[in-house]
Amino acid sequence: MLNQDCHHDCNHNYCPFAQDSKNANRYVCLKCGVEREINRHPSGFGSFLLLLLSLFIAFQVIVMLDKQNNDNQQQQVTSQQQ
């Protein structure tokens, strides 16, 4: 979790992190200088695109299954008529 290059007597389970006053997502350990970013990947447009892609794929699967079901029903009807 923390940088192994820490040469200070920092407890690796607990470092005294302080929040950067200019960047609310950035924290720095006061002893060893290890940096942490809380929101490395802010949600937003990328998550929205992923949601749209998932919905599109789900829609395509439903359409494909419905088409296969209709084709099977038509084959059964034609085989019963013969």
C-alpha cells in the first residue's frame, strides 16, 4: 500500500497523512513524503460511456435471442404444415 522506499520510522499501517491545501484529493505523509490520491479515476463521462456500451450490448443480445426464437417458431410452423 505504501511506498517501500520509505527511509523513515513510519509505521506502514498508519502514516500521518495531511491533505494538500491546493488539491483536496492529494494527501502526503508528513514523515516519509508518500503521496496518495483519493480519487485517481474520477467518475464521470467514462462511466457514462461504459453504461451506454453495456446497455447497447444487452439490447443486441436480446434482439439476437428474439430473432433466433422467431426463426425456430417459423421452422416449427413450416414443418407442421408439410
